[in-house]
Amino acid sequence: MSEQNKTVQSGSAAKTQRTMPDPMTNPETQRFYEATAAGKLLVGHCKACGKHHYYPRAICPHCLSDQTEWVQAAGGGSIYSYSVLRRGVPVPYAIAYVKLDEGTTMLTNIVECDLDALSIGQRVKLTFVATPNGTQVPAFAPA
């Protein structure tokens, strides 16, 4: 088995789970990853236009204002679109756009699930997965 993957015991059967890659961090994303280490998901909120946004950044992608702030997301959402990768990867996994209850959409991984049972509109909840260097990255699991 590749060192990129780990075996997780689930009941009587062991299954292999994909190891998340370490994220590239920078000063703009530092607070975001400090929050994930504490089990919190932060999203951007623009004070000028009132919209939430995700990927961590200082400029609002909707109106280009620099009047942004971090707010904690509730941790719920639904699958907007997804893809299951099975070929060319050591371990099958799902990536998805999840529409958060706050209204913004984020690209993320769906974990702790039956890949064949995923569906558009399915409710998901926030979880965190540790990368090899210990960084907690947000992911979602079926609610």
C-alpha cells in the first residue's frame, strides 16, 4: 500500500482511506488554518456587498471590496456537484462542490461515505481530516 494512504478499521473490515495532501499556506490563509486546527471552518464575509465567499482571501470576489471579515460557518451544506475518482488513483475518493448553508460554495472532499450512495442535493456535515504534517483540512461527510 502506498504511504499516501492509510488503513482504517471499520467494524470487522479494514478499508483504505486517501491521505489528504498538505495545503499550501501563506499569510493570507494563516487565520483560516489556525481556525481549522481548532475545529472551526471560517468563510469570508464582505461588509460591502453582504455576500459570503470561499477560498480564503482578503478581496471579495463578488464586488472586489477589501472590506472582508472572517465568520464561522455552521458546518452544514448540501452536495451541489460531485465526482468519484476511481481510475489512476491508488484509492478511490470523491470531490464535490458543497453549497454551505451560508450560501457560498466550496470545493472539498466527501469522506466517511459509500461512494456509490452519494447524490446531488444530499445533506453533508463538516468534518476535518489531518494531512501528513498535521494540518486539519475541512471535508464533509453525509449528515
